[in-house]
Amino acid sequence: LFEANRVFAFSNLAALVNYAATFSVAFLLSLYLQYIKGMSSGEAGLILVVQPVLQAICSPLSGRLSDRVEPRVLASSGMGLTVLGLGLLIFLDRNTSLTYVSASLALLGVGFGLFSSPNMNAIMGSVESRHYGIASGSVATMRLLGQMLSMTVTAMTFAMLLGHGDIDPSRYDAFLRSVRICFSASAFFCFVGIWFSLSRGTLHHGRLG
């Protein structure tokens, strides 16, 4: 399937890149909100919930729309919004407002909502029904690989800039540099992923049924 089916292969690669770019966002922002902004874990959670709520709203709508509009168009648009959201987070500092953080999360939520359902539609719609199990398993594999890659980059960045010490006030500047580097890498990953998404080919005129 990966060798002979361009839509299937590139849609899976787009999923891999998207998860690699976005999985660490909640982890990084939870630390930022608690250490730099002095918020409790509950208060930080209320800010972070902006992303999944908007994703939950947008995903069903984009999924239905992808039955009429090419999934690569919708998914690529979603990845573009995700790049924009990640790009905004590169500029986090001690004085960044919560409105700015919430707006960035809103972009990420809408972007992921536009990406996820159409991309899954493209993957499942590009294979015959007898391959649905393989297709579903491949998506799960891409998701887990992307999540591991995302956290690996984060852990390596923290290890290089923060070492093994706690995140205390004397290390806040190093922590912020680490966060900005991680978001820069994530934005780059996602920007590259747009190419895979756009290059996957046409689904609706080549559906195998």
C-alpha cells in the first residue's frame, strides 16, 4: 500500500508529521503556564482546553465536508493554520498575555480539526474495504511514532539547555529558550508536512470503493 498507493502513503506521512509537530504543545504550555505565569494546574488546564474543544467542534464538520471537497485541500489548510499557531508560540516570553496563548491554541484546535478528519477520510477512502484493518493500524502507528518523536525532541532540548535540575526561577530563561526551540522545530515539521498533504493526489476521482 505504501509503495503503490500515493494517496495512502502521503496521507500517512502527513499524519506522522502533524502528530510530531503538535503532541508536545500541551506539555510545554502546561509547564509555561504554571512556572512562568504562576498558574495552578487547574487554571492552566482551563486555558489548554481551548484547543481540544475547538478541535471537537471542527472535526465532524470538516469530515462531512471532505466527502465533497478534496481532503488534501482541507487537510493542508488545517496544517497551514497549525503552522501559524505554532509560529505564534515561538515568541512566548514572561510577558506574553493569556489572550495571546489562547488565540494560538484556538488556531491549533481549528487547524487540527480541519486536518484530522479529512486526512483519515483520505486514508480510509484510498484503499479497498479488505484493507481497512491495515489502514486503521497504519494510522495508529503514525500517531504513536509522531507522538514519540515530538516528546523525544522536547526531552533532548530540555536535556541540552536545562540539564537535570529542576525548573526554578534561576532557570526560567533557559526554560523559555527550550520552549521556543521546541515550537520552532514543531512549526518546521508541520510546514514540511504541508508538502506531503498537498502532494498526496486526488481521492474522489480515484476511489476504489
